[in-house]
Amino acid sequence: MASLAVSACVALVACACGPERTTDDAAAKPSPPTASPPAEEPSATPSASAPTGRPSAGPTGDRPAPRTKERAIQRYEQYLHALGREDIDTVCEVAGPGAKEAEEKGFGPCTSTYVIVFQMISPEQKKALRTATVDPQQVTVRTLDRIEMPLEAVRTSATFSEDDLGSYTLEYLEDDYFITDGT
């Protein structure tokens, strides 16, 4: 039952999202290479470097988020952690473009839809999602504007099936990555 609700919510978000993209910043600026897996970097050097360590969900002033695989992973992990914490604001922000279109088509606001999803996730799964990570080796980069996060990439202490959590596509829109498709 829980898996059906999560899948339905993801389908609502996925089906409602259009191909809306910004063409600004077409020439992506590479971020500094890192040897370690993506992690929050609270003491990263300020000002001069790109905001790769920033876990911010919204716009970060006048600088767009880096258009990199690492940022897409960071953004997806942000969504997973928020899902586990029942942080509706962050969940709806990351899944925003699809959720907004779903709402316009009569499926209800994201805040209502995900409250139902939160009730369908077991306490064990919620706890595991709070610390979930993504294996970069399992992530598929179609282009730097479209990155796929298969369920197999999610590393967590609980077991999830495609019906429980599913796989997602993140697209670079409005200067950051957003979930636009899920199965």
C-alpha cells in the first residue's frame, strides 16, 4: 500500500513536468574536481569557489548551482533526506516543477500529496532515508541537463523497491537540479 502511494505521487510529479529548461548558462563552468564522494562541506572556502558545498534548496543569490553530476547527486540526496525527515518544504522545492504542473492539472498541491506519502513510508525507511547516499557509479548522465538516479544508486540501511521509492530523473532548470520524472 505504501509503495503504491509513493509511486502515485512520483507519477503525478513525473507526468506533469514539461520540457521547460533554461538555456542561459549553456556553457557550464566546471567545478573543482574532488576525490571524495559528495558530502556537505560546511567549512568550504567561501566567496571565490562555486557553491558546491551549499545544501541550499532555493536560489543562492545571483550564482546558479553548478551544472555537474556531483551537484545533481547532492540535490537528490537533499530530497531523500527531506523525505525521511518529512520536511515538506524541501521535498516540494526539489520536486517543484513537476509538482506545480500536477497541481495546475488538478492533482492537488504538493504539500497535500506528500503528506500522504509520508504516512505510507515505514518508520524504519524514514530513518534510513535521513542518511541515504547515492553511489556515483550507478548514476547515468544523459547530459549535464538530464541526470538519472536509478533506485540501485541509493545506498541506505533499509530495503526499497521500485514501488517503494523508484528511480528519478533530475533536470537542470532555473539554475539548479529538480526532480522532473520518476518511475
